[in-house]
Amino acid sequence: MGFLDRFLKQPSWGVHPDDHKRPAADVPLRHLPPPERIYMPLHQHVGGAARPVVLVGQQVRKGQLIAEAQGNISAPIHAPVSGTVFAIGDVTAPHPSGLPLKAITIDADFRNDWVEADIPADPFALAPEDIAKRAAAAGVVGLGGATFPSAVKFALGKRLKVSTLIVNGGECEPYLSSDDRIMRDFADQVVDGARLVMHAIGAREALVGIEDNKPEATAAMRKAAAPYPEVKICPVPTRYPMGSDKQLIQTLTGKEVPSDARAAEVGVLVHNVSTCAAVHKAIRLGQPLVERIVTLNGGAIAQPGNIYAPLGTMIGDLLAFVGLKETPARLILGGPMMGTPLLHDRIPLVKGASGILAFNAREASKPDAGPCIRCGTCADACPMGLLPMEMAARIRVHDLEGAETFALADCISCGCCAYVCPSHIPLVQYFSHAKGELSNNERAKLRGEATKRLTEAKMARIERENQEKAAAAAKRKAEREAAKAAAEAASQQAQGETA
Amino acid sequence: MSQDFGTPVAAPHATTSNNTTRIMATVMLALAPSTLYGFWLYGWPSIYLWLITIAAALFGELFFLRLRDKDATPVLLDGSAVLTGWLLAVSLPPWAPWWIGAFGGLFATTLGKQAFGGLGQNLFNPAMVARVALLISFPVQMTAWVSPAPLFSAAAPGAIDGLMIFFKGITPAYDALSSATTLGFAKTELSRGVDLLQSAAQAPALSFFGNRSGSLGETAAWLIGGGGLVMLFLRIISWHIPVAMLVGIGLPAAILHAADPARYLDMGSHLLSGGAMLGAFFIATDYVTSPNSPVGKLVFGAGCGLLTYIIRTWAGYPEGMAFAVLLMNSLTPIIDTYFKPRIYGRDRRGAPLPTNN
């Protein structure tokens, strides 16, 4: 397979699902009026959760720090609206488990009262570390979905020699168009943000990869980047998962990121277009990350499109804004290929949420899984060159080590294999399960080793203490005997004297 | 509003419209032209044989699924049993008696497939397992060929006569139609000490268009090849196995024929007769029993081709394709182990690429 692809110079990996991006992508951006109450989760990024720095009942202004970063990999949280802190309690996490997540609830006062901003006169005169510091303080995280704190990535770029910034405008997930909208409506912000990131990481050029199904975005970005020759707009073939950093790096630079290594190790760093726009706002306007564009799409939505909304808005409020034609059969946070199914709509909008999809029954229907016919379509589609059917065959019989030898750890969970499988086997589910199991085993092993080490240390300590006790006892005994002997000698001497 | 959306399902939430049944149906459509041509060429008995072989294959599958207490309907509807019966039927002598088709069809789906655990689990191609079992058990019936007597022509048996032939064997009225295939003829002549240059004059006509004696659906190389090309363009199969297999047969044939034309048949005869084309496009490409990586497929295809040539030329059977495919099927797990695609970010051996920054 892939014969025609190679012939047409198309990538041989990946899949080509119907993109379903239009008409939602072409509908002008709408602004959500601030809801009466927002729920700002403290953990909206990879790494440690933020720690609240406000009290219940406290007045906050829009953009005010309400929870500070905790640990090396973390990001602070700011108030998306001005108002009063109503509570610090639990909401449902944007996760299929429906587990609780700590959040700061704010009652909006609708005054849109921003905190005063600290705006540098010329950001390019700032030290690169200063850019990183400001981005970190503004709570900027990767907005493409990975939500890795951006400043940590900037620091990585400074530590390793990075010559190229890749700006990810791939947006390969079907249905989603929030990045498309950012590039169309805020191209200047994206380009400026990209130049600031270049400054922060010391890159010489920026390559903006945009899938060729977004001609309007490409045109807008070309126009915005025209004055800056170091920012190059590079249309890339529309193919899922083009928005995955490894695939985009390979397409734009021909470089391959070694397994177990980071992109910076081949001299590139990837940041999403929305992240670049957020960096622009953080540095140029002094505005922390408190709002984002989110795509609302899917067959159950009456007016699909892109909404500019404060973070912490309940998804139910967003759905009410765009209207529902029918009760959704499935609610998804993110795109259909990698998105998270949600239990209900009382879940707040978080930084990494690029889309909320409400699928109707037809879109949500999934055919029953059949037996694997070893057709190899999954292997042809895998962008990492893995053999999904071989891994699944081993996981099915609980041979997790066997699956590991097929480089299960290199799976990026993009869902290509499960998408193309003619037997509709839920391959990604197999792999997530196995990865979870393996990391549990790994943790258990480490715990076991730690316990063993502690036990051994305790035994050694007891042994040492016993020896010390014995030695002390022996010493005391010797001293006693010596004293006794001395006393006897003295008494004999005394007797001798008296005799 | 707050509502429950039921049990969450894992991503991806989108799926291909392709499915197993569609794949099987496409293969059957690609196989249809050469089969219909076979029907026209060999008349009613071949149609009855095709029907009973497929029916027996379906019955065998149903019987085993009942034994295993499984719901038979979805499995029977996936088309794999029909395809197995069909592939077996087109590889049988067109006027074979009914019990050949019945036994073969049953054998294919029971011992060839369900005994291993059903679709996707079998190590060997079920149709070829059945064909070889038949060839070894009933060598006379399995090498009784007839000359083409196109449907509705004067020499062809009608629907009723066809039924008689089908159930009672070839009656004396149709003895004149008995014939030999190109490969069988060459084998016999060589064993009689007649070299091919002399015997070629009486050789059964080799025709690209398939108007000669042979298996039910194997004679028309152009129709089989055409069906194969359709599958290639629809991406049901990849080019690796067919090309490697045809090269594996053609290359040694060309070399040895050039060296000694009196002893070795030419490349054209090898490629266009027997099961070479059917094997290359429809049998060896079976997903379940062939390797998955591109290089593995090339190795597998070349092995199938080479073994076919060797068995045809030096072994006791005139027909090598079925044996060759089965032998290579047994090597598929090993080929799969040794020829894996290169993983992104790793070298061919699976070690991470060096980092240089």
C-alpha cells in the first residue's frame, strides 16, 4: 500500500478522515457573554496543580492571579472574569472517569475590570529569560491539547541549541477549527507571538506548518508574515495526524526525533499557533491566559462555529449559547480522533480545550468489533511505523512484555489504527490499557524496590544497634570486672596492711 | 441542563466506513469475471460445482460455530466463508463430481479455518488446504480436465445433462472432451522421454485469453490479472506479493528455458497457466496467512513463486501453486518476526536513533 502516495509524494502514514470542518470554520467568531458563574480548575496543564492564593468572598479582577504554580512543571491560574470568589471546591474533571477536580468558583460582576498590565516598551529588548518568565507568569500552556507549560519548553530551547521554531497550524483533527480561526482573525498576533517565542528560545527561523485544507488561514498568515522573512508559511498536506509534533517536524524539516528524545534534541521546538497568540497577549498586552477560542461542532449543535469564551465556563453554558438540535448521543472534549468523552456537561472549559463536539446518534454510532483479519491496514496507517495488530494480539492474551517489544511505548495514541480497522477493533483502548498497566507495574516495582531497600536498611540498622549494644554491654562488663578486680586488689592490700 | 451521556467510549470517535464484509465482497467482485468466463467455458457442471462448494463451505462454518456455541449469523455474513468456497471452486477441475466440491468446501472451513479458531486465526490458506487435501486424496478426479465446450454451443451439455455429469461423473457421451492442461501435458511428455521441442506441436493451446482446459476459473489470465489490478487500485491488496510471486516464477523459468528449451517450459507458459495468476493475486495475498510488512511481503511472494516453479518442474505434482503457498504460509510468522517496518525515531534494529544536540 501507499504506492500511489509515494508516487504523489504524499506521506505514506496516517489517515484521511472526512474533516467536517466546514461550515463551522467559516462562521465568524462569536463572543460568549460572560456567564454568571465560572469554575476555574486548578489543574489545567501537565505537571503539578496550582495552589490557590485567594480566599472565599474575596473580590478579584479579571486576570488577577488566583492560584500560583507549584513545582518545576506547573502553571498559575488567573481569574477569567472580575467578581467574587464564591467557593473553592470540586467540579467534575474533563476526563471520562468523572473524578472530582479542585476549582475556584467566581461569581461574575460583569464589570470586565482587568488588573493593570505590565507592558514592556520593546519586548525584543528583553532578555530571553524574561520573555519566558512573563509567559510563565501569564499561565501560558500549550493550547494544542498537550497543555505543557510553555515557559518550561522555552527553557529547554535555551538549554539545547534550537535553530528552528515550528509553529503548529496543522489542526488535523476533524471537526475542529479554533486554530484555523485564530490564524484567520488574529494572524498578526500569531506571527508576533511566534517572533517572541523565537526570541525566547534563540531560534533563527520559524516554519508555520498549515494543512492545505485551510487556504484562508494560509493567506492571512502569509500577509501577516510578509514583513518578517524569518517567519515562513509552509502549507503541508492534509493528513491526520499532521498536527502531531513528530510528524510535522518530519514533514517540514525531514528530521526524525529519536525515540525517547525530545524535539529540541534535533534542534527544533514546536508551539501551537494558539499558544503563540497567547504569548503575544502575555508579553505585548500583559494579559494572562484567561480566554480561548473553542470550536463547538457536531450534528447535535444548532449553530456550530467558534466561540471566544472565558476559561472556566461550564460546557453546558456553551452548548446553550450555540443551541442544541437534539440531545447529544455523545459529548467529546477535543477532536474525534483523540478527544475525551465526557460524562455530562457540568464540566468547565479548560486551557487545552480546542473543541467541544456534540455528536448525534448517527455520528456516535460505532460498529461492533469483529476478529482481526491481519489485513495490515493499521500498520500502514500508523505514523510511527508500529504494528498495532501484533501489539493488540499480545495484549489480548495479557502478554504485556511481548507488546512492549513491539515498541508500545512509542505509540502516540493518535487513533489512526483504530480509525482504519475494518474489523473496528478498539486498538487505542487496548494500548492505553496496556500502557497504564505497564506504568502501574513499573510503579509497583519501584515501590517494591524502595520497600526492599528500606527493609534492608532497617535490618542493617537493627544489626548495627545490636552490635553496638553488645559492644557497650561487653565494655560495661569489662569495666565492671576491672573495677571489681581493682576493688579486690585494694581490699587485699588493705587486709595485708591490717595484717 | 445536566444529563448523563452513558458509558464513555475510548477515542477515536470516528471510524472508517470500510469493513470486513466490504473487503470480502470486493474480492469476490474482482474474482467474478474470470469465474463467469469459466462458467461460459465449461458449462452447467461447473456452475453446479461452484454452488455446492460454496454451500459446503458455509455449512462447514455453520456446523463448527454451532459446536463452539457461537452466534453464526454475523460470521456467515462477513463473506469470508463464501470467498473461501469460491476460491476453492475456481481451482477445481470444472467437471469434478459433486462430492469433490462438497468434501472440499467442508474441509476448507472446518479443518482449514474453524479448527484454528475461525477468521484471522488460521495459519494456512483454507481454500488451498482443502485443494491439497483433495489432490492427495482423489488424484484421479482432481486431474480430470475437460476441453472448453462453451455454454450454449453444440458440444456443451444442457442444464439437465450437466446435472447428470455433476452427480454421476463424466458419461461416455462427453468422453471426447477429456483433455490435459499445459503443465500436465508437459510433465507427461517429459516423463515419457519426449522433449518439449518435439511435443510442443501437440501441446494443449496456451492462451492468454483462457480458451483451453484447466481449472474452473484459472485459465483466463487476463481476467484474473484484471481483477487483481482492480484490487490493487482499490487498495484491497498491495503490489508486493503479486509482483514478487510472478517474478519468483518467471525469472527462473526464463533463465532455465533460455539454457535448455527442450527440458524447461517458457516463462509465458509458467505465468499464464495453472494457478500462477490466481495464486499471485487472490491466494497468496490472503491477509490472514501472509506477512504484513512490505519487505516481508516481498520475501513471502518471492518464496511462493520460487517454490511453485520448483514443485512444477522437479516434484511429482504438475501443480505447484497450492503447495508453495501452504509452505510459505508456515513461514509467515517467522517472516513477520524478521521483517518489521522501521519505527519512527528508531533504526532498523529497533534501537533509538542517536541524539546529536
